Amino acid sequence: LNLMSSPGSGKTTTLTRTIEMLKDDIRIGVMEADIDSDVDAKTIADTGAKAIQLHTGGMCHLDADMSRQGMAALEAQADHTLDFIVLENVGNLVCPAEFDTGAVRNVMILSVPEGDDKPLKYPLMFEKCQVVIINKIDSMPAFDFDMDRVKDNIAMRNPEAVIFPISARTGEGMDAWCEWLKDNAAQYLGENQNG
């Protein structure tokens, strides 16, 4: 799964909460992509999930070859087979959408403080994703953010996108997201084991 968003939208917090909720059901590995630092990889490793840091060498995205190298390194250090690998891409609403990472699913996080007009401003990101998570819904009273309008704007770009309004901080809406993830992982694993 390729997870994309702007910096500060809550990718790592959402991922941490997701891992905590699914750790008994799915063995998750995480590849953290950043231009520099390993702050997020350390945060993820604290959950008990296998995590590695990928540095992009100044690039604002990952591509399929970087993902392949990262998966090999992650699987080499794992003490068991991973069911699922999440690529937390570089925080950016433009570059990551333009490059194929080899992921089976693309998911993006839009946070309430960013505004409900982002699907209109960054169309490719929303067109490429099977799922849009709308994070920080607990902050809606403080912002001029219209949930119906953002859903309409997403549907203009991608009528097939599944939308999950959540608060990674409070846990609101996380159950539906985790169920979707668990179902998709099971379906993918079943398809690949059967043929």
C-alpha cells in the first residue's frame, strides 16, 4: 500500500494507530520514505512493526525500483513473513502521484486543516487513489471545512474512491478504515495463494 499526503496531515499517526489496531490480525511492515532523517521510522518501530527508512536523495517521491529495494531490505530483517507492507511516501501532493511505486493500492490522507478544495487543486493525487482518508475530523469546528463539499470534490476527480473520515488522534472512524484494510489484505493474499 502506497500512503501519500501533505506533510503534517497525520500519515505517521494514522499508520501508528492502524498498526496498533491490526497487530493481532496482520503482520505489517513499513517503509518510511523521507528526503532525510529517520524520525518516522523510529516512531513506527516503537509499535513493534518492522520498519526501515528509505532516503530519497533529495527527490520528492519514491519509484518502483526504490520500493523493490526497500521491500528486499525489510523482508531480510523480518523474523517472519509479512502479510502487508505499507510505503509511507514523501509528504507532497504532487510528485508521489506521478510515479508508480509498484503498490497494489494507493491511499492518500487529506487533513481537515488543509481545506476541502484540495481535490480541485491537486487532481492527479485524487485520481490515482483507491482510498481517501479525511483525517483530523475532530478539528472540524475550528476550520471552514465542509464534509459534503469535499466528498463532492473527490467524486469529481474519482467517483470510485472509498472515503474514510477519521481522527487518528481520537480513534473516531478508524474501525471502518481498518476493516477495509484487513479485507483488502485478505483478498489480495487469497488471490495470490490461489493462482
